[in-house]
Amino acid sequence: MIFRFTLIITTLFFALSVRGHGSPRPVRQINDPSPTAWNASWIAAPGDDGREYGVYYFRKQLELVTKPATFIIHISADNRYKLYVNDSLVSLGPARGDLYNWNYETVDLAPLLVAGKNTIAAMVWNEADYRPEAQISFRTAFIVQGNSKAEEALNTNNSWKCMRDKAYQPIGGFFAATVGELVDRNKTINHWMNRSYDDSSWPNANNLISGQPKGLSDGFGWMLVPSQLPPREMTYQRIPVCRKATGITLPAGFPATKTALTIPANTTVTLILDQTFLTNAYVTLRFSKGKHAGISLRYAESLVAEFTKYGARKGNRNEVEGKIFSGRKDSLVSDGSDDQVYTNLNFRTFRYIQLLVQTHEEPLIIDDLYGTFTGYPFQQPSKFVTTDTGVNKILEIGWRTARLNAWETYTDCPYYEQLQYIGDTRVQAMITYYNSADNRLPRNAIELMDHSRLTDGVTLSRYPSKGTQIISTFSLWYIGMLHDYWQYRGDSAFIGSKLAGARDILAFFSKYQGKDGSLNNTPYWTFVDWANGQNWFVGSPPKGTDGSSAILDLQLLWAYQWAAGLESKLGIPYYVNLYNQKAAQLKQTIQRKYWNAPHGLYADTKEQNSFSQHTNSLAILTGMLSKANMTTVANHMLSDNTLTQCTIYFKYYLHQALVKAGLGDGYMTWLDIWYKNIAAGLTTWTEDSNIDYTRSDCHAWGSSPNIEFFRTVLGIDSDAPGFSKVKIEPHPGKLTDLAGKIPHPNGKISVHYQLQNGKWMMEIALPAKTTGTLVWKGKVIGLKAGENKMSE
């Protein structure tokens, strides 16, 4: 894709201290055209083949007669970079993409430049075979392109100096997110980013190939595109509590305030620090003296009660005593100097940090230890107002979970994988629509998933990813993502441009449809949910002897319905007719093949010997049932524990089905798994419903209440593409006084409902140029733009 404009981000988006992360400064953004052709080169260290793990420093001196008003550059690297101007960290990237769409950031350096001598310095690192699963790579390289002739003084070429820092080694072992680091400070290059540093002995960088925006060259190497994302948030964050100290008595205030901690010579000290909630942060450790002392920082979402044949049993996440610390780590060796500083290359996810220090002949002084939170800079204009503390806690934890899984892409979990899976991302994007006016991350997700499609039409399950994994059912959820964006945010041109991909996906599935339309032996991993039911296997639902599955047929039916709706407004009539015909045939087959009259439910397979909440939720959502039968099936799903139960993820679809069936006033009685998470001391939502043994403590697919408290309880929903019409259908349940607001493409929607003397008083405000309807106790009432007040 070719973009006309890019965001120009001032260097002050986060002004970080010379040796560690500090507090952010305000962001300034302006639009400015990027150059149509570049004359900078990708550069690397001389003699480096670019294929092995390494950390490299690049430096360039810039002499200026006067301080410029603007000084705009475009910057990228493989794998990643940190850019410093006159000792201050000003940019970090590039945002993850693929070689066909390799992001560069655009930065205005002027606020930190001075008249006279300036030093521009960058750390570039390549984790090579140890790099995160989401990190695609060609080879180690760095590029800067000035936006105009004057700024081309910083273009990368062999006038830049480069040196490898041999202090860094990877701490091996498979970890999809990123591995740890071993840094021997006796081998490091100190103060390399400072203006006063003498780089005269450094060799000149080696020119590799010219860098060009996508479409202006043959595409060898990196096809450069401007990142459409804003800089990630960087917020100073203290660690408030030490839960356990072995081998030392801590001074008052440590670690909540900056307090020096001296560890005597020939001593071993272990500290268990508690952030008190899960976070993503770059951890900065400042220390002095302690020649050859060993330091390790280990990170964990929670401590482990015991290891059993079923895995790690975690127990209550607030408990520390008697538990085992098991987590990834970074390790350091002190060089004995004053004011040594270490900050991770990549952020770490943790609630708990174990700091282990082993000194030798000299005491070590811990000068400071703190974090810098990072994440996509979402602002939350939405608000749900209630005196119910349980509801408020669920919303607080849900928003934290969603934020920890939003960075340069959405992620499935920040600790283990950091991969953008379609199934997770569909829910996360909906959370964004209800809680933020910023559409850039969901658009980016849709673009990336579109890029991931293979020649047979199916998407990868997750993207970006250096490896191939295909969850074929997730391709159908991708079509749902297109429909969601169109419904809640509009932009017909954007979604229309993705219909070719949706057609390819449905063409892929059509190859596995039998004469009756039912899918037979759908290839690849057919993951639906981490359910633990009869004949479920690693998240895939049961299949009949003919290879068919009610759940897969219903998912395909829903995808045909979405695609027909999109094509009818944005696409080609041929496909509207084709998809409607296929949907009609599939509905008949599903009814004949899976409906079990004695049970009053749809079965999972043609043999009709297993039943699930999943199948019957999808049957309701795809319109398989009349209104009366929907309610009967919905009540059955709630009362029959013999059905395979949805886990925390698929409850997103279960709850939508129950609401569609007319049971929405019960929403707040369906939140048992979330309250169990809270009772277990969790500060984010678990990956699945087995809280004690769940692998991940932070999966945003569990944050669906941050949608449904607005969509179901307050009842605010889109009733036409682009949210151009609004439908308000409240389900207050036990609440008698509730209010809230959400962002809308035209402004915001706010509501307030209050039960007074047995009658409901309602205030609804719609943004300008927006109309809608209120559905209340069987009545439909028109709503106008602006204030609407009514009572029973």
C-alpha cells in the first residue's frame, strides 16, 4: 500500500533520561509529505553478516549554525532501534510489520537540537534466532532519511560510525515473546550516546543497499512504508512493595521511593518485589561499585504454589509466602564503576520481580530500581457510572488487560507470546470501538491480517509472525472483523478494499463444502475455544464420521451472511447472490443435520451425541431460530450443565446470543468467571477458565465486559453502517441508577437511567447529525440528535 501522508512526531513524545526511562512529555503531531524517493543507504557494522545476535551503536555528528525550527527525519531498523539526540532517547521502533510493509517512523528532532555540535546516536539490535515470534527480519541494518535537502545531512551512509557492544548475549530457551539478556558490563561501551564521547576510534559503517519507499524499487530487502501508529506511551512507574527480603534488612522507603540499598561484600540477597498489578514496563536498574557482582532480574505474572503433573498450580495471585518464583530473567555483571545503568532492550511483563544479587570482594549499591510502562497510547473517553463496586472492578481490570495487550499490534498475551491472533483481535477491536475514539490499531490489525493471506486464500492465524500457523476458523472471524469495523466505524473505501481478500477466504472454504453445503474435514487447526467437552481436542470441536461439525458450519454461515451484507453495499452483486444462496443452503442443511427435537437443541455433530453452548450460541446469532425458540434454547444453555461450557473467551459469543434471545437483563448474573478471577487475586483476566492452572494471566479476549456493559447493560449499539444510526436497548438488571458514555464517529453518546418511585427516568444524548431509536419494554421510540428525555 502507498500512503500519501505520514504523521510527524516530535522528539518530545517521550523525553527519556540519558541512561534510563523518565517521564513523557507532550506529543506534537503535524502532517507533512514524506519524500517520494530516498537517497539514504541501509547501513551495518563493517564485516557483519547481519545474521547473528548482536547489539550495535551508530553515531553521527551534526553541526548547525542555528537551532532549526524543524528537523524531520524518517528512521527504521532491523530488528529494532532506540534513537538518541544529544543524550536523550527520542524514538523507539520500528513498529512491527513484514518485509513487504516495513515500517519507518517520522520524527522531528528540532526540539532537542542546538546551535553548534549535536550528536545523533542509535542503538540497533538483532535478536536473530532468538528474536520474538512476531519479529520478521531480513538482516541487521539501520536507516535514516532526511525529509528535505537540509535534513539529508543525517542520511545514513558510510559517514556514520558503528561499533558492536560485545557485552550482550541472549539467555537461551524458547520464549515466543522475547528471550532474556546477559550483559557483562566489563565488556560494554559506556556513555556511547553522549555528546562528549570520543568515537574517533570507531570504524565507519558499511553501506548495504539503498533504501526506498515501497513501489519505488524492485522490492529487494525492506519495502518501506510510513507507520500509521502513534508513538507508544512511556510512563514512569515505581514498584511500591517488597514482599520478601532474604539476606538483608531493607531501608525505609525501598523500593517505593528512590532509596540507596547497600549489599555488603560476599553476600547473597534475594528480594521479591510486587508491582501489585500486572504491567508491561522497561525495567531500569541503577547501581554502583560491586566489581564482578552478579545480578539477576526475574519476572513473573504470579508465583507458583507447586508443580504437578497437570502443570504449574498458581493459587491466589496475591500470595507470596511458601511459593516458588518461576519466570524469565535478565542477568548482569557489574564492572565496579559508579552510576551503572541497565534498561531492557524489550519491555518485560510482570507483577513480581525477583532481584538476586551475589557480591564478591566489594559491596554493591542499588541506587534505584523502577519501571517505565509502555503500551499503545489509548485514551479512554468511555465511562460507566454505577455504585456497584464489583462492576467497577471488572471494568478496571478489563481495561488494564486490554491495554497490556495493545502495543504495536494487538497481542494475545504480553508475557508469553505477544502475537496478534485474529480470534483474540476481533474481541480486542470491539473493546477499542466502545472505549476509544482512536481507530488506528484496529485498522492496522485488519491491514496486517490481509497481508497474511496465503495463495490458497486462507489467512495465517496470527500476524506478523516469522513462522506459519493456520487456524482456518480464524479466517472466518477476520470477515467478522471487516463487518465490525464497517458497522461501528464506517469507512466504506477502506473496508471495500478488503473484500477481495474476503472472497478468497470464502473460496478456500467452498472447496471443502459438500453438495449440501456442509464442511467436510476442514483443514488446518480448527480452534474454536479452550473448551473441555466430549470429543473436543486442543480447542477444536467434535467432528462427525463424515468430517463435519455444526460449529464450523455455523461459523461459515455467519461469514456468508456478513460477506453478503458487505458486498450488497460495497461490492459486486454477483457475490451478494452467491453468498445468499450458499447461506440459504447451509441453513437448511444445519437444521436437518444437527437439530435434535427431543433435546430442543442443536447437536455438535450429525450423530447428535454431544451438545455445547458454542453450537447453540452460534445458531441463535445466525438466525437459525424463531424468537420464541431462541428464548427456549437460551434458557436451556443457562440451566443445563451437561452441555460443553464456553470458557472466558467464547462467553463473548454466548452472551451476545443470550441477549439476542431476550435475556439481557440477566447479564450481570453471568459474570461468575470474572468474579472468580478477582477472588483469586488476579489484576488481569486469565487465558481460560481453569484459573489455578491457566498458562497466561493476561488475555484480552476475556475483557468482553468492557464491551457489554455499554452494548448490553446501557444498551448502546450501532443500528447502521458507520454507527450512522443508534439503537438504545438498555438491560439494567439489578441496577437502579446507571449512566455512561462512549465515543462515536460524530462525537459521543451519553445515557442516564434512574428508577424513581417505580418509574424509569431516561436521558439520552446523541451527537450531531445522528438519530436513532430507544427500545424499551416492547416499544420503539425515535431519538433525535442532542438531548432526549423521557419517562415511563
